[in-house]
Amino acid sequence: MMDAPFLGFRPAAFAWFAGLKADNTKSYFEASRDVFETEVKEPLNRLLGELGAELGGTVKVFRQNRDVRFSKDKSPYKLNTYGVVQGLGGGSFGLYVSINDTRVMAGTGLYDPAKDQLDRMRSAINDETTGSDLEDAIATAEQAGVALEGSALKTAPRGFPKDHPRIELLRLKQILLMHTLPKAKAIDRVPYDHAMATWAASKDVVDWLTEHVGESEIPPEVRFARGRK
């Protein structure tokens, strides 16, 4: 038997998130768990499953519970539900999809680069040829409505002049390409088309990251050691 196809998110999905935003408690979540499972989690899994089958990646859906161990905010649940199609673009890059009370969002990019990846990224941005190639790839994505996002340094990274022609790119600590679909338009199979279009528009940037940044060579036990900056 074939899995049920993705047929969109119904209004009940967005209403559930609005309720969670107003009452982020275990009581609300448990009382409405069936709505979460049928209106949010199951459709998102179907959506990501179809994307993964089309693009050749593996699917991961993240837990709804927040990790509050080291956070001052002790609210137990995330206000969005999200997952990713992993292993695209010849490496660890993936296609991210998220839903909350107001929108469905799709995106890709380099979310949490290790130091060696960040060094290679800035070196390639600094180079006139490869830096210009990235500018062109980002412009292509932006023409399709995809926005360049990501946290950034307040000034130039060490070793680079503040008046560098690509200083805005050099300041980035991550390269994220995100495209928002308002809930009013997130009907039927539109979120699937939206996610595929986001990936297609961003593919040149992913290819650039794959070629010039690649995977981290820092062992995971070192990279993710607690307290490492």
C-alpha cells in the first residue's frame, strides 16, 4: 500500500499553534495531542517524505519539546514544528520545512558551520572570482523570492578590512536561504511546490557551499564538546 499523499495543512494546524502560543503548557499539549498528531505531524511527515523521495534525501523530523536545561525560558514546547530532508547537494546540506501559527517556511544553507568550514567560507568569499560567484548565486535565489538570512558579526572578521567589497557576506556566521509562505496560501499541495521551488532557486548557493566549504574535518567529539566556542 502506498503512503497517503500530502494534501496540505488544514486551518486546524495553524489554529493549534495559535493555541500553543497562548498556552505553552503540558496541559494544553496533552489535551490537544490528537490535533497535533493528525493536523501537524502527519501532514509534515508526508510532505517531507515526498520531498525526500523526489530529491533523494533522508527525512528527519525534530522533537516538539524544547531543551530547557540551559535556558532561562522554561516553556516546554517549540512554537513551530520542523524537519529536514538531509544529504542533499552531495553532503550534509538539506531542505528545511517548518510550520507555525502564521506560515510555512522552506529553506536551506549552512546553519551551524564549524570553525574550519567558516574559515573556508570566508576565504572563498574573499577571493574575487569565487566571492563574485556566490553573489551571483544569492542574487538568483533572491530574484525567486528567497531571502538571505543568518546571524552576523557586528564588524569585519579578524584579518579582513572593514571596507571589503563583500563585507556583508564576510560578516555572516551562517548562510541561510529562507522563503516564507503565508498560511492563507499554504493550501492543498502548494507547500510542496513552495519547498521544491525554494530548493531549485537556492541550488546554486548549495553547490557553491559544497564546492568551497564542504564538510568539517573537526571530529564531532571535539566540535560539539560542551563549552566549546
